[in-house]
Amino acid sequence: MATLIVPQSVPSPAEDCEQLRKAFAGWGTNEALIIQILAHRNAAQRNLIRETYAATYGEDLLKELDKELSSDFERVVLLWTLDPAERDAFLANEATKRLTASNWVLMEIACTRSSHELFMVRKAYHARYKRSLEEDVAYHTSGDFCKLLVPLVSSFRYEGDEVNMTLAKSEAKILHEKISDKAYNHEAIIRILTTRSKAQLNATLNHYNNAFGNAINKDLKTDPKDEYLTILRATIKCLTCPEKYFEKVLRLAINRLGTDEWALTRVVATRAEVDMQRIKEAYHKRNSVPLDRAISGDTSGDYENMLLALIGHGNA
Amino acid sequence: MATLIVPQSVPSPAEDCEQLRKAFAGWGTNEALIIQILAHRNAAQRNLIRETYAATYGEDLLKELDKELSSDFERVVLLWTLDPAERDAFLANEATKRLTASNWVLMEIACTRSSHELFMVRKAYHARYKRSLEEDVAYHTSGDFCKLLVPLVSSFRYEGDEVNMTLAKSEAKILHEKISDKAYNHEAIIRILTTRSKAQLNATLNHYNNAFGNAINKDLKTDPKDEYLTILRATIKCLTCPEKYFEKVLRLAINRLGTDEWALTRVVATRAEVDMQRIKEAYHKRNSVPLDRAISGDTSGDYENMLLALIGHGNA
């Protein structure tokens, strides 16, 4: 389901490093060459390139990229080049320092990664920031957001397919009761959403829909301006159908006055190696425009080329 | 600091299995032989013995032990033989099903294991119970206990020595304010205790003591019968000086009408390979009786022999 295209025969990390070195050399930078290499290597290959670059030239490839590139193109290349767990740790740390809107990034990382991946993010966070992820999230958020986000980023959900239907029914009932009482921040709602396995949660929400006549997210839309309700609905979407969640993030990033490059870059860099194919399908279906055309319409230059390479445009 | 004594030359797992098989054979069981083997092998060696036993005889060593042994002796042998992460998962699962007193076991596991060890417990919990640890804890506890225990068992604390003294001072002040207001379940207290690294927490609590004239646990002793305050004090003790915490558990288990074998077995089986030497020192100092003598006075037979072997009595 990834859109990353790795050539059939990949040059050795040493050859890639040599080419990258050339791309940085002299006046001006050869951005096309950087895209040609980095946008077509998987995480393991990129890690090897970084190691080889440091061993060969005694310099950090990321710092070189930082020196040579700028603005949106720089950000997408840097984010992409990072190892996925390191990248998520970086994005999460950034989110703990910014405005409440970036709470979404924390929720997104906590809910759309596998349990093992999320744990690797927490390990990478220790290594890079000398603190724990949950410690920074708890410190920098407050109120209902804190109550929701801290258990989300600390979760290690069971990932098996087993579903307990009795439990699904009883917890659907609890959810419905609390929502009917408008007790949206009730600890039972938070407990169910932050601890149950995705399979179990899915069964519970299906039962909710069957027994009470509405999808839960419809019942959670009583006040479209309430930010907590908005993140609660997004949490449910991330846990049950991440590609629809990401489609919407892209849609909102693109269809507005002034593109939200921050969101566009994040989604492309974090999903190209995971489920971007499904996200593209969802995007096309919902917007009647293919994602690559939408991106071309809203971006330009190296930034556009890098995004298109990552979403598999060349061979699309 | 472990008290486990492993002989200089250890028989092969195959030889150990053969001896164990002999110990189970015929009428009656040779308990002394079981102790002689299992109580003198480390976790890796015990795991190898279990694997070899299953491969050689097609039977699960733990089930065999379960068949052959009984009561307290059975429990200590079974708990000890389990891999530490599996054992903690077992104890934690048992705790989620029992009365509130067993909340202590959950807190103890969450606070006295390293971050990596606690994560291994969560993995073992998935494998064995097809659910997550935090899911069961959240479901089976309520109120303030739930608010404290869920983040404790989900924590993945940073383990470096770095301390931020400015933060230590500001958080000591927060703790003191909330405690002065008797807001013992305030989210700031829970946040600090459940997310900060042990080094950072230690600095904060030292500053608390210096700045406000009392150790925090003294200020948390306003109502000795309050169960939440009791577990809050125990949490702090586990995080800052685990050997004193375990000394007290042993003291209360032994010095009472009818020994609390449940607690005695748990502490010996979980700490023999970790810090039992320090716990023994703390016990002797606090009770003016060596721990082995205290255990001998309160237990008997194979159970006594197994406990004494694990706390290193033979060579003490």
C-alpha cells in the first residue's frame, strides 16, 4: 500500500553518498539528483546512506541537507530522510511546543502507528530529547486534551483480531449513555478509546451504530466548533479508518486559501512508505481529482517534485 | 545485589531436566532435588530448562510442577521458574481480578521495574492474555486508584541521570501547594509521579524536603486509614527507595498473626535475582533480626527451604 518506488537495482550506499556529495558541491545544489536518490530509497536504505555518509565524509547528512536546502522542500526532504521512529519523535516534540492545533499531530502519531511502532517512537524520544514523550505531552497540554492525549501516547494496544462481543455491546452502551448525557470527557469514554485494541473498538463502534442508529461520530458532532469534540472524532477516525482521516487532512490542507504545507508535508512524508496508495484512492474518490493533480495545482518547484515522487507519481 | 546463588559449574539443561524428571517420578516427589536445581539457576538458565524439558519430554515443566507440588511451595516454585516478564504479567493479571488491596501489586510492578522491563511485561501480557495490561487495569479499577494506576503501568520513563533543577523546584512547589490544599488526587501530582524520570523525581522530592521542611510522605500522612494516600506514599517509596518499600512489605507479611505468604512469596520470587541483598540489609537494620531467621521462624518445610535458598541462605 506504499507509494514509495525503489528502483529494481539500487546503487550501493557508497555510490548514493558520492552522488549526494556531488549534488551539494560547487555553486547551487542539484535538487533533482537529491530527489532522484532519497525519494526512491526505503527506510533501511536511507539509514544505511546516513551511516555511510557519516563514515565517509565525517559529516551528518541531515545537517548537510539543512545547509543546502530551504523552506518547504528542505522540510519534506529532512522529514522523509529521518528514520520513521525518529521522525515521529521529532514531529511529536515539535507538537508539544506549539499551539493546541498541533495536539492533532500527537493524536495522529499515537493512533495511526502500530503498537510496536509507537513504542519505537517513545524509545527514539528518550534518545533524542532525554525525556519521555508522555512527560512532555502531560506537561504541555491541559484539561480534556491532556486527559485524552497522555493515555493515547502511552498506549500499547493489543493487536490481535480477537473480539469479545459481550464487551463490545456493554461498552457501546456505556459510550451511548455518556454521549447522551453530553459527558464527552467522561473517564469511561477516554478509557475505552485509549486502551481497547483496534479490533475490539471496531466491534464496539459497529454495535453502537447498529443499536443506536447513528455512527458515533455523528453523535459527537453536536457542536462543530468544539475543539475537544473535533479531536475526539478525529481520534475515532484514526483508530478505525486512518486513510479517511489522512484524506481529510490532505483535503483541508489543499483546498484552502494558501496551502497548509505543514500538514501536506507531514502526511506525505509519514505515509509514503505505509498506506499512501489507499489515501490516494480515498482522496480521488472524495474529491473527484487525483491527489497528484491536486498537489501539482497547489505546489511548485522542487517541493512539488519531491511530493510527487513520494506519492509514486512517476509510475502512476 | 541479587541473592541468587548459581553454582560455579552448572549442569547442562538436559542434565537438569533429567534430574527434574527423576524428582517427579514414582511415589512422592523429591522436593529437595527440585529446590537444588531450580533455586540455583538464573532466568536465562531456567528458560533453557523449560525449553529443553518441552523438547525432550513433550510436556510443559510448569504444568508438571503444578501437578507435583502444592500450596505455598508450589506457588513460590512456579512464580520463580517463570521468566521475570511473564511472572510480572501473571501477577499483574491476578491483581486486576482481586480485591483493591492487590492494586499494590500493580503499583509495585509499575514502579520498581526498569522502563524496559515494564515494557517487556506489557509485551508478555499481550502474548498471554490477548489484551493490554493498561486495558485490564483501567477496566478493573476505579476512581483515584484508576487515575494513578493506569498511567503508572503505561509509563516508559526516561532513565538517564540528567536533572533539571529549575523544573525540580517548580514541581516541588506544585506538589506542596496541592498537598497543602489536600488535593491529593490533583492531576498535577499524578502527572509528576507518573511521568518524570526517577532521577528527576528524586531531585524534586529532595527540594520539597529542603524547601518545606518535611519529607513529602510525612505530609501525605494526614489520614493513616486513607487507602489512596497509603498507595500514594508507597508509590513514592517504590520510585525512590525500592529496598525500603520491599523491607516494609516483608515486615508486614512476617510480623503479624498468620504470615502473609502471598506477599512473602512475591517479594522473594521477584527480587532474588535483582536487589534482595539490599532488601535483606534493610530488613536486618529495621528489625534487628536477619531476614533468613525471620523467615525460618514463620515458615516451614519445603516452602521455607525454597525461600531460604532464594535469599542466599546456604552461603550467608
